[in-house]
Amino acid sequence: MNRVIRHSEYLLQSNDCIIMPGLGAVLAHDESARIDEATGMLVPPTRRFSFNSMLTQNDGLLATSVARCEGIGYEAALRIVTDEIESMRHQLVADGELSLGHIGLLKLDGDKMLFEPYDASSLTPGLLWLPTVRITPLSERVKADDAAVAAASRRRVSPLVRFARTAAAVAVAIGLSFVMSTPITTDNAQLASFAPEAVKAPSRPAESLFERPGTSTAPLVLVLRHHTDAATAVDTTAKLPAPKQVVQKAAVVEAAEIAEVAEVAEVAKTSQSTLRFDESDSYCLVVASLATQEEADRFIARNSKQQLGVLPKDGRYRVYAATGTTAAGAQSAAAELADRYPNAWVCRR
């Protein structure tokens, strides 16, 4: 595809008129949403193209786009545009028709130039996500509601079934009141308290690991982490560790727990990525456009934490971070990469 057609497709995404000097102009027309009477569907807004062979005066839009893309001066870009349009005119005369890429098809009918437009949705990214919606007439909705009411009336519960349900509910309530009002006696005080009242201390070895130097007795500190700990026998004469040792152990445990939580959070953050990266997809989300392969390699090396690929096209090396089977699919990844690559754009392979 020559540069005139490629730049015309790109410019039509944001412009309503692209003049090809000496050949004619492609015009874009916006159409509002409408209801298709034949199918009963709500059709979203769209665009359509037309061609005017009388508008041949150069407005500089195509040449400026080529100059900016190729990194050359305006006069050199204008010569490229003029030469390619002259070649297009010769092809139109020789073959009787000329394809304008995704825009449409030009045909010669004697002295007349005819134009057959293609679907403009592929060159209108802002309207790609809008769906076609089916509209249900009010009369059909009323019939459906009447049918639902009739079906519900046929499923009415008989008085006998209602009586049986009420009786069952009363029986359950009586049973629960009997169970809740019956007292339960127990002589075990441990079952009614979170702390033990009297516990016989078992014998312990004289060589205690938690013996405090220079002392023979120490007060008991009981920490309950679960209600079942209250039923555990506790030695009230056991030696306690030095307070410094307890604080050091608690600090080590707390640091280990914080590290574990941070590791789980990092894994969860990594697993939430939904970026698609498939070399066979037709669309790429480009994050950088560079002049040489070496510059592209250096860019990828600086961003090694992100999976990136290189698309050589039109004399440039475009680095992309996600792909999609459609333009809308590739564009959907831009939100996830907005913090790192705020100027990402969709390019077709």
C-alpha cells in the first residue's frame, strides 16, 4: 500500500476531508443513531465515506503528515505525494478501478468517476465498541407480562398446603422454645469461664529453659488466643523467660508475618494482569516508535519487567506491550498500562 492511501486512512480517523491533490477528496459524514424499521434494531452512530472528484486543490494535510512521519521537509514530502497520486491515476486509467485501502473503491465509467465506499467502522475507533441493540415493542412486553401473571395464578398454593406449612412452623417454634428453656447443670467450672479457677500444676524438671537467672519463682502471665486454651492445665510455678527474650521473639515473628503478607500481595498483584500478548493477533498496542532496531532493543532492555515486542513497519520499529484480535481488544489494555505508557496507541500489523 502506498503512503498516500496509508496516511489518508490515518487522517480520516480525526478529519472529515482528505484531499488527494490532482485526484479528488474523500469526505467523511457522521450518521446519528437510528432504529432499523425492518429488523427492529437500534443501530449505533456511525460514519460513511464519499468521494468528490472536483476537490483537487492541495490543502497540505497529506504532505504535512508524510513529512512528520518520515522526518523530512515539506517540499520533499509534497513530491512524494504528487508522484504517488500520479501513479494512482495511471492505474485507474489502465485497470478501470483503483482501491483506496479500507476507504473504498474508485471506478471509471466513461468520463465519470464512481466511488463505492467500504464499512467506515474500521477507521472509526471511537465507535467500534458501540453495540446494536434490539428494541422490544411495548405491545410485546405487555403480552409477556400478562402471560407471566396468568402462569403465576395457575401456580397458587391450595389452602391445605398453606395449613400444613403453618403447622410445621409452629411445631418447630415449640421445639426450639423447649430446648432453649431446659437448664443444663455441670460441676466443671472450666466449661463456663475463659480463665481457669483452679489448676493443679504438674511436675517439671528442675532445669527449665525459661528460668530467669538469679530467681527461683516468678509471676504467671497467661495469654489466651482461643477459648479452648482455658481448659489447658497451666503450671503456676514455672519459670518465665526474661522480658528481653520475649520481646525479641515477638519482633522476629512480627517481621516474618509482615514479609509473608508483602509476598502474598506481590503475587496477587502479578496474577491480576490481564494483558494479551499473541504474535498472531492483527492489532498491537504500541508504546514507542523508534527509528532503528538498536533503539528498540535499548528501550526493551530499560523496561525488562514488562513483556514487549517489536513491529518493524513503514521504516519504523514500533515497540508494543499488548495485542488484540480487534482494535478495540488491543485498546482495552491501554487502561492497565496508562501509568507507565500514557501515550500508547493501537497499530495494525
